[in-house]
Amino acid sequence: GINMGIARNIVAYREENGVFKDRKELKKVAKLGEKTFNQCAGFMRISDGKNPLDSTSVHPESYKAAEAM
């Protein structure tokens, strides 16, 4: 999951690059690897992002199923 160090890196990334535009952008945060992304992505909300599902609890792995509905 996200520890204090990764949380600081998320805030630092946001301060340096502006608001996140999609969940995939979280993968650019230092020390936030694929495993951590998979564990936390469903809890992260991106308001007014590129993909409306990014503001929901739908996990990116389930986007295709959600879009089909």
C-alpha cells in the first residue's frame, strides 16, 4: 500500500506537475510501482480527469467491463 514516503512523493509530484489527469499518471510517482498501483488505484479518485471512471471506485482493471455496461 501507500506509506508515508510514497504519500509524500504523490504530493511532491502533484505540486511539481499540477493535478493528476488520470489514474495511470500515478505510475509516474517515484517509488509507486505496479504492485502498489494495483493495490491503491481503486481508492484514488481523480476529479475532472480524462476518464470519468477515474473518479469512481471502479478499479482500472475493470474499466472495460464497466464501459460495456
